[in-house]
Amino acid sequence: MAAPTATGTVDAAPARRPRRLPARAADALVVAGYLALAVLLTVGQWGRPGRLFHQAGDQILFEWMLARAARAVTGLENPLYSSALNAPDGVNLMANTSVLGLGVPLTPVTLLFGSQAAFLVAVVGCLAGTATAWYVLLRRRLVDSRVAAAVGGLFCGFAPGMVAQAGAHLHMAAQFLVPAILALVFHPDPRRAVRHGALLGLLVAYQVFLGEEVLVFLVLAAGTFALAYAAADRSAARRLAPALLVRLGIGVAVSLPLLAYPLWFQFFGPGHYRGMPFHVYGYQLDAASFTASARQTVFGDDHLPGLLAPNPTEENSFFGPGLLVLAVVIVIWLWRRPSVRALAVCGVLFALLSLGAQVRLEGTATGIPGPYRLVAELPLLDLAVPARFPLVCIPVLGILLALSLDRLRAAEEPRAGGVPVRLLWGGAVAAALLPLFPTPIRTVPAWPVPAFVAEGGWRAYVPPGRTVVPVPPVTGAGVSPAMLWSARTGLAFPTPGGYFIGPRAADDPAARWGAPDRPTAVLLRRAAETGEVPAVTDADRRSAVEDLRHWRAAVVVQGGLHHGDPVRRTVEALLGPGREVAGAYVWDVRPLVG
């Protein structure tokens, strides 16, 4: 019992406060949660070499890029170019999405466990790393509540657009440096502007080797935010501008020398190209996509998103009606904050740009011109895919969510009808985010690498300077068995064709998918696509010999194919009978090629 005091009152027993986790332990728990979720999303592929994510061609491309980076590190080779693909011409890797910023540090993983494991580690790292980076920025700069920062980081790293990109486009999912770059650009302390500018230059240079498109979006978003903030708070802008300009100037001075040669190689080196092999304005989003559910969410389906986005990897705007309503409420509620007004301008602008040159609604052209047509011809923007502009909206929404949750935590406990407003708002946020919760990334079956290739049986046929020609030799944007075989064997052999962007011809730098078509590649691809054996003439046989000589072929190999028998019969009509060796049909063409 409590004892009476001299004043006659009774001392209350000291209330026991619930124990709290140490700050570092709580932070570690948040990061562990991000990692666990990222692993869960990739669970369909771990330990299953016969599965690929649904956009199989893109995964094969990035597996090959990771394997190539490891080869460049161990062999001290030029990381910006490779002749292991598209033999004999090679590929300008700097002009493609080579993700050296991932491939180089993942070299030990690639060498020990293979390209598939390296790709999955990269996906996990991009998703969890991006969420963690935003969590750290929110926690240190913008909010006091750890829960608010964790929710904001969760959305920034695992929004539908991030998950859609992660399964196919590592260069778009690798956004873990974005918060750090923004933290340096908008650093509140003007006293260390030179140091922060130098760090900014280093991070920008590294981001180039992760993904240049993300960097372009970052520059545009940061510029938009800065201008909108200056308009909202002119006195603060005048006070902060000198240090900001110093940081930017130092950043440019540091990054340019580091990037001068790689960028020259990209735009003027061997295999460079001009433009894009597709019309970027065709990759726009439907206005109705902003309130729809993406495929990779708990309420998603395959039908509606297919009508509202150009393909499954570009479902970047599927935020759902609940989150958009909350965003409007937050902006109105916190409108007095200049940063919130600037975020609102940034989010709305990039959402509008994603609608393309003509707005579509529920799959139908409305005839309403979109704002994208005003900027479509500007340098750099003419190469940007409009459907990816909502990737900027993701951190905008994540920051707004964090700010709102933090504001309620800091305020006194108001009530609405007897129910704490904090509880009501928390429930509203949960109701808006739960339908967006991601599901494991869908996988599709893939033909295994033939034992003849995987176990090195090809070595007996291929002398130095000669190539392995897969059937069919993909020269466009299709799924390339050559790239998969090459990646899974550590680029053990050179091969023609492949999935990349290159010039149309040596004297025509206009962009195209893959290498220029050759008659034999077209013939075999037609057989693979239709399942019909085409009529083969003597002219086709002569062209086949010429093509094999151009490719410097030593052996032609056919692994598993959907229309395998018609393709094999077509090759036999061109080259004569082959032999079945270790799970593959093999044609030794050295006598033909000479």
C-alpha cells in the first residue's frame, strides 16, 4: 500500500512505463521487415533455375549484364563494351542498361552462385534498399515518428510501380541512391556546402551506372520541387539558394571528370545509336489507371491493368482511389507548409505527363491533348517513357503519408465522436494501403540450359575466335536463348544476336532492337513462331553458309523450344542432319564455314 505523507495525501505508486526497443534495434527491425518482404516477393524463383519472372526476356538481359560485369572485373576487361554478344560486332554496354553499379559489387555472388542468384539478390537489394534509404531520410530530416518513417519507406520501396519494375527493369528499380542525392541537394546546413557538393558529385556518378533514366527523372523532379518551393516561400528560397548553387556547382565539377569518358563512349563509341527503337509516346498510361489495382497486388487481376498500361512492367500509376483521396486530404490539411505545396505540384505535374500526348480513359482516346506533347521534343525527354513519370509520384505520396502520421503523433489527442482521431487516421491509411500490398512476382517456365552447353560439351567444337550459334539466333527484342545460356555459363563462349539496342547498320546509327536481321535468322525465327517448316531453297542454303561465316560459327545448337520439331527440320533442310548430344541437337558447321 502507499504510505500517507505529511500533507495527508497518499503517494501513488510510480507507473511502470512499457519498455521500448533501443533505437538501433527498432531501426534494424524495420530494415529486416523490408528485407523479408523483398525476399517474399521473389520466392517463386529461389532455387528454381527453370523459372523466370513474367517478362522473361528482360530478366535474361539483366542476368547477362550481371554476368558480364563479373567477367569484366575478373578478366580486367572493358566494362563498357563486349564482343561476347552480337558476334562479331559486339555491343555498346554503356548505351544499354548495363547496371554496372549493381554488377560490379555483386561479382562475388555471380561467381559463387550464378547469374540467377545475382539477379534475385539485386531485386531484393533494390526494393529493400530503396525502402530503407527513404526510411532513413524521413527519420532524420522530415519526421520524428519511427512508425511514420517506416510506413513512408514501405510505400516508397514497395509501391505497385516499384514491384512492377523490379521484376524486369533493375535500372529503374535501383533507386536507393535517390534519397541520399536529395538529402545532399537540399541539405539545410550551408556551412559544409563544398563537402556535400563533392559527395553529391560522387553519388550522381554512381547513379549513372545504376540507371540514367532514374537520374533524369530525379533532376526533373528536384528542379520542379525547388521552383515550386521557391514560389511558396521566397524568403527561405533566397536564404538557401547560395549554398544550394555551391553544392550543385561542386557536384558537377566532381561528376563530370568521372563520367566524361563513359558518356563519350555511350554516345560516340563502337555500337552507339541515336534515338530509340520504339515510339516512346506510345508508352503512356490511361487516366483510369490511377484508381485501379495493379496485377501484383492482393486485389489485382490480369484483365483491367492490361487495358490501362502498355505492359505489366509499366504499371506505375496504380495507386487506388483511397490513397489518392488521402493525398488530397493531406495536402489541404498541411497546405501551409511550403514543402507540402511543392510536393503537390511535383506529384500532379508528373502524373499528368504520364498521360501522354493524348489522354486515354478506360482504353478510349478522349481527344484531349496531354501536357506531354509540350515537352515531347525536348532533349532527354524525347527518350523518356511517359508511363514511367508516376515513379516520381511514389516518393511524393510516401512523404505525404509520413508527414500526416507524424503530425497526428505530435499533436494533442483530439477525438471525433469519442474515437481518437489518431486511430481514425491510422485506420484510413491502413485501408488505403492494404489493397496495394504486393504479392510474389509472377514467374513463367523457361527451357533449361542444355547439358551440352552447361557442362561444356561445346568446347570440343569451338576453337578460339569462333562462336556458338543458338537456334533460333534471336536478332530482335525476343527472348534470347543465347543470352540465357551465356549468362548461366559465365559468358563462356561468344554468340551472335541477342536482346539489346544497337544501330541499324555500320553507317546508320538509328536505333533498333538487336542486330540487323540476316536471312537465316529470319527463316528460323519464322519456323519457331509459326510451327511450320518453310520451303527451303538452294538460295536459302547458300545464305545460311554466308550467315554462319559472318557469325564465325563453329557449332549450331538447338535446345528446348515450343516448336522444336519444325525448327529442327528447318535447320536440317539448311545444314543437313544434326546429332542429339546431351540434351541438344548439334550441327558441327566447321566443314561448311571453313
